[in-house]
Amino acid sequence: MNTLHIRQLLNLRENIDKIGFVLATASIVGSIYTYTHDENLGIFIGLWASAILIGSKRIHDWMN
């Protein structure tokens, strides 16, 4: 990988909303897995997905 490609991947100004989407997806997948072991904890983890999506969009709008 060349240096320019790495800089583009690490450019948080442009990718914060994409990073938020990936984290929200991971939260949903993690909550489904956790729900099979502990229902309350699974629901709690799943609730963070919407907060992550909204927060990453707000940060993206604020930075640009």
C-alpha cells in the first residue's frame, strides 16, 4: 500500500460516518450474540447502535 492510500483510509473527516456505521453494525451483531446468553445485556448493547449512528452523523456534519 502506498502512503496516499493509507492517508485516505485514515482521514477521519471523510470517514467518520462510515466508521460509525461499522461500529453500529458490530453493536447489533454483538447484541444478538449476547442476547442468547443474557437478554437484558443484549438489549442494552443493541440500544447503543442508534446512538452511535446519530453521534457519528452529527460529528461528520460538525467537522465538515
